[in-house]
Amino acid sequence: MNFTTNQTGLHSYDLGQNNFTNATLSDISFSPVMDQVINVFCIIILFDTMVALGCTMKFSEIKNHIKKPKAVVISFVVQFGVMPLTAFSLAKLFQLGPSAAMAVLVCGCCPGGMLSNVLAFAVKGDMNLSIVMTTCSTLGALGMIPLLLFIYLHGLPNLSAVPYVRIALTLIFMLLPCFVGIYISYRFPQKSKLVLKIGLGVMMVSCIVLGSLLGVYLGPVIWVVTEPRILATGALMPFIGYVLGYMLSFLFSFDEPCRRTVAIETGCQNLHLCTTILEVAFEREVIGPYTLFPFVYFFFQVVEALAFIVIFRCHKKPVCKLATNQSSGDL
């Protein structure tokens, strides 16, 4: 890698020589100060999101599912089994470069997030199961994400050293605000609703701001994440997650609301956690513009989920009308 530091304090390197694109571009400078600003912004967003996420977690619901853990255990295996394997397989199928493969795999190892709860509600899923799955995946991420990266990255060639310590520290930081949210939900249930509303609002605004900030900062190379292979990966990952999540829950004889919940929880990934790991744990010259891949994934997971919701709603209306007509005929 041709890496130099110029007199203005900006890190410059030739994108044609590094490991995240084969394109030949002129030297592009990235400011370490701007990198730090973005890192701090990502951490603040993650803190806000995890506090709000913690406010959705209820001890009573967790206890009920622990007593009958079949759904939780299977869902946990599906979340941390299907998506990392899907990410790895797509990275190999499309022959992604090292940095792109790294970003895709990190994204595949970050399940859950608040969006999955919202989408599960939209498809009339089992909300208790959705919240418990989000809880378990959030708590399990501390051990599972480094383990999965260690396993799968051995199958990808030419990768730089993975910053496992930084990733672990990021995950530990993620859990602390989550416990704060759980405490607020337990001790102040009424105030937790207000915290949740504020957290959701801040999360939506911050996603737009962070995406715009990264877009402007990485403007000269942002086109890299719009390559057909990257877009295809971003589109196929959530689709495969939704479909396999539903099929596997069907095989284990889950009821219909639970199947829809498992499908949504499997396909949805935690945008904030993935972005924070890529921004904070990895050096800019290693991950490059692929720190924007979570936004590509987020776009497709929302579009595809909305398509499934529309299909579900349209399918449900005729069924409801038929049931209503049958009830009227019986009377």
C-alpha cells in the first residue's frame, strides 16, 4: 500500500494500490480529524440506539420465553447461523475484494436492532418473541461476533489483521447503554416509553445525518459501493435471510406469527452496530468506502420488508373477508 502523510496532516494513499478497489484513481486525502469526528458521532448514535433498545426489553417476557426456550434457542441459531453464512457465501460467489468482503461479513454478523421490532409489528408477528430475540442477539453479540469473524475470515484470502480487541471493546460499549435502558424500563416503565420515543426520533435523524456526512467525506470514492456486485450482495442478503428464516421456522412447526417474526429478525441487521464497528474498529485505509455498505444493506432490507408487508396485507384481506362471510352465513 502506498501510504504517505502530507504536510497538511492529511493521510493520502493511492486507491489503485490499496486493498479495497482495483480502480486507478488519483491520490485522495482523508483527514484523521474528520475520521475521529465520525467515530465519535457513531458512538453517540450507538449509545442512543442501545438505550432505546434496552427500554423495549421486559424481564417478564424474557422469563416466559426462558421457561419454554425452544423458539429462542432456534431463533438464536438461525440469526447467528444463516446471515454470517449467507454473507460469506455471497462474498465468495461475487469474488469481492478483501475490504468489501470484510464489510459484508461484519454486516452479516450483526443481527437485531430496533428496526426488526418495528417490522415484526407491521407484519403482525409475535412481539414478545421479537423483543426476546433482539435481547438475546444483542447480549450474545459480545461473544458471537468475534467468534464468527474468526471462523469465516479464515476462508477469505489476503485479509489484513482483524482488530478483534477493538471490536470487542465496541461490543462492550454497546452493552452498557443497553443495560441502562433495561434498568429504566424496569424501574421507570412510564418514563421508558418517553425515552423510547425520543430514541427513535434521534435514531432516524442521526441515520440521515451520518449517511450524509459519510457521503460527503467519502464522495470521491462513494461510487465504489454502487458497483453491481456490491448492490447484488446488499439486495440478496436480506432476501435470503427473510426466506430462510421463514422456512426454518416452518420446519420447526412454529405458528404463523412466530414464522413471520423469525423471518424478520433473521433478515434484519443492526445498521448502527455494524457501522460503528467498521468506523471505530478498522483503520480507514483498510476498510475504505465500504464503511457505507451497511447503508446499502439497510436500503434493501427496508424495501424488501415493505414488499413482504404489502404482500402479507393483501393476502390477509381476502382471508378476513372469507371468514367474515362464513360467519354471516352461519348466523
